[in-house]
Amino acid sequence: MGRYYTGDIEGKVWFGIQSSYDAGFFGGIECEPSYVSYEFTEYDLPTIKDGLKKCKEELGDWLPKIDKFFKEVNAYNNQVIEQHGYNAKEFNEKLEWYARYELGQKIYKYVKKYGDCNFEVEL
């Protein structure tokens, strides 16, 4: 069972890793019933860029490692992480930033292309 976000961009919030409120890291306007609604415009692009930069800084050399890992596997646990040569504790500590970075990229690309981006995240 997971929580999804839908609207101009779509995806699934990472279970146990990512909060439904994670898009707020990139700015936008938050509206809340049983969903968190996000609205981004071109005016948010500098904040989104700053958020992506912060994510990249936090991930450091883990970004290409995690990218490579998820190209090779579609399901994982600590054993699978360690079989790929990574320390599971360190790897898992970076996943929140990785999930956030992935979300921020979707937001950024959509706003750049269409001028705004609206979506909802299940709580």
C-alpha cells in the first residue's frame, strides 16, 4: 500500500522514506484536506533549483551510486543493498534525499515545460 501524487506530475511517495509533505521542500503553496495539494509556477523555479542543489549536495557521490543501483534492481532490502557492495545503513540514510531529488526533478521539468505544475499527495 502506498501514497500517490497525481495531477500535472504523477508518482508514488516512497513508503517509509518520504513524507507526503516532501514537495514543500521546494516551495509552492500547500493546501490540505485528505490530500496535500501543491501548486508551483515559474516564480518557484529559483526555489526548486535551490532545493535540487541542496539534494545533490546532501547526496554527494551517493547520487550516481543510487542511480546505478535502481537501474539494476526493482525491489530491495538491506541484503540486496549489501550484495551490491553498499553499506545498508549509509545507503538507507541517503534514500530520503534521493526520493526528494527525484520528486524535485519532476516538478522542475514540468514547470519549465508548461509554466506551472499542480498535484496532490495522499496523506
